Amino acid sequence: MMLIFTVALTGCGGDNDADSGKGSPTYEWSLSCEYSSENHQTLALQAAADEIAEKTNGDIKITVYPNMALGDYTVVYGQVSSGDIEIAACPISPEYDKRAGFLNMPYMATSFEEFATDYFEGGFVNDVITDIAAGSGIKVMGVLNAGFMGLGSKDFPAEDFATLTDSSKKETLMRVPSNQVYTYIMDAMGYSTTNIPYADLYSAMQNGLCEGWLGGSGLTNYDSFRDVIKYFVNCNVVNECIPIFMNQELYDSLPEDYQTIVSEAFVNAQNTVNDERSEQEAQALEDMEAYDITVIQPTDEELAALRDRIRQEVWPKMASEIGEDLLAQTCEHYDVTLE
């Protein structure tokens, strides 16, 4: 019986520590993260782990593993579902729920203020993520803002925002992520596309295999590609977000006060990241200009016109991926009538 009891506790991430005199269970968890140890999202997650350890007097110890050390998100998400990994900050793979493609839809939130409204608890996007995760036995603990994607390129035939983002045919070959929605977006802007692994993108632009890419914010373009791009179009086309997931059964097994501590720590992390990212993105645009990279910044009116057109051209194509019902809910929330 003691063996069975021990195995049961181990399976939910806990070890009974009554023999130490504390009389309460202790937990040692793993947290998988995609970014480097220096990235501000990783630092925010580490701060949450430290906060949890302090407020539980060391009863909950979380080890943060950056750089996908525990595996690719397609594997890690499933391991959170099974309880083999307790917590992860990662995307959702469509293989678990095809509605996961919803998070790649263009022009949902287009500002950090809108992100907080829609992606944090109680918001429309958060509700959708929560529903998707629940189907895999996973709880959403927060959502990290990873910035708004623009176009980085070695060259453009023009520097006018309207010309760069209208539907006219362009010769610039743009790399896009493998998800089909990014091809839809670039098609709507008139660009030819190619799928090149992200790890090979820098050398691909160096060697002329492509001229530019969609898939990163201003900060990402500056940090990782400033030596191979000469232009950045700040069009905020897709908001990249990284949900924080936790095994639901494990969360439910915690004492109520520990549930509160864990939840509050990760909410603090998401709030910190959203505030920091806003400042970092603004600084990155300044840094790019100082680095002799031309930043093409639309007016509010130009950005609204692009948003409305891309929604009309791309959102209907998402129905086969996310389902008619979710598309209808998204249109209703954002007050979009598809023609």
C-alpha cells in the first residue's frame, strides 16, 4: 500500500515530506520554455518560479528549462497533457486540436493594450485557448506576448507602406513559417513565398535564397537579423503569443492556498512580459534606425486599412482550419462582417 501511495504522489509531481516534520506535500516540477536563458520571457518565468518557492516556503520547486531543452513544443505540449512535464510555455500543436491555428490569425489584437484585453483571463482569445487546452487536460496559467510580426527584408522595390502591403505582384521572395495562414497573408500582400526552417533563415538571406521574411517582430528582427536586413515594415500583422500551460490534474490536486500562489505568480509573469515587450519593441525600432535599417511605419489610418483588407481576404480561408463556428465567433467579437 505504501508503494502504491508513493507512486501516486510521484505521478502528480509531488513527494510527501511528512517525515521531515513539515507535514505537507512538497513538489518538484519542470517548466519547459522555448527561449534562451537571457530572454525576458524566460526571466519572467524564472521570477514566477522563485516567487512560488518563496511563498510556499520551498514546498514547490520549479526548474525552468530554456532553449527547448525538454523537446520541441509538439512533444512538450503532449507531455504536459500526460503529466510527464508539469508546466510549459509553448504554442499548441494543431495535431491536438485543429483550432490551434486560430492563434495565427492576422489582425486580432494590434496593440499591447488590446492584447491585455483579449489574451488575458476573461478575454475572448484567452477563453478560446482555455477551451482548446481543456480538451487535453491542460490549464492555461497565462499568455506571454511575443510581439507583433512585421516584414524584414534585404531589399524592397519601394519604401511606401501602401505599395509594400497592397495586393500588387511583387518580386521580393519572402520566407514564411510552414503554417498555411502565413502564405495566405503574403499572397494577399502580393508576395511569393518559400518555406525555409527558421534555423536556416539567416544564412538563406545571406546567400540570396530569399530576400526577406514574415514571422518576427521588430525586436526579433533587430536582435537576430540586423546584419542581413535593410528594411523593416512595422505592420503588426500577427501577434505572436506563448501560452503558459499546466497539467490540470496536478493543479487540482494542490491545496487551495498553493493554487492561488501558483496562479498569481504566472499572472504576474504575463503582465511583466506584456509591459516589458511594449518598451522593448519601441526601443528596437529606434535601434534599427540607428543601425541604418529603414523602418517603414504606417499611420494609424494606413494600418487600419491594411487590417480591414487582410481580415476580409484571409479570415474566410481559415474556416477549413479552425471551423466555421470559431470563425463566426471571431468575426462577432471583432465586429467583422465578411463580404
